[in-house]
Amino acid sequence: MITSKLTAKSQTTIPRPVRAALGLKPGDEILYEIVDGRVLIAGAHRPTVTDDPFRTFEEWRSEADTNAYADL
């Protein structure tokens, strides 16, 4: 089991094995979910600019375009 301590300011360091398992880097956000008295932790990975190369082209956001390019 991996542990860490809580400081007087309610802060802790995410242990290296946990950061590595979640692929966390400095500045990343972390998601916490409480389920049945346990806390699940996950990296809050946000889509990058390259995930949607057409996101800035508002004229291509019609339903017809979405259907036409859905299988690409």
C-alpha cells in the first residue's frame, strides 16, 4: 500500500508511483470521486488543441457536416 501524509494546510504530495500510474505531470488536474466511503483518484486529462483540428471553424459545425465526417 502507498501512503502520504497530510500537512497542517491539508496538502499532500501524490506519491511518485501514483503519479506514474496516472500519467500525471506538474500542472495537471486531478479528479476525486467518493464511492462507498472510498476515494477514487484519476487524472483530469483535457483534450489538447490537436484533438479537434476543426474546432475553430464554426462554419463547419452544422449537423450535415457532423454526419458527413462522422466516419472519418
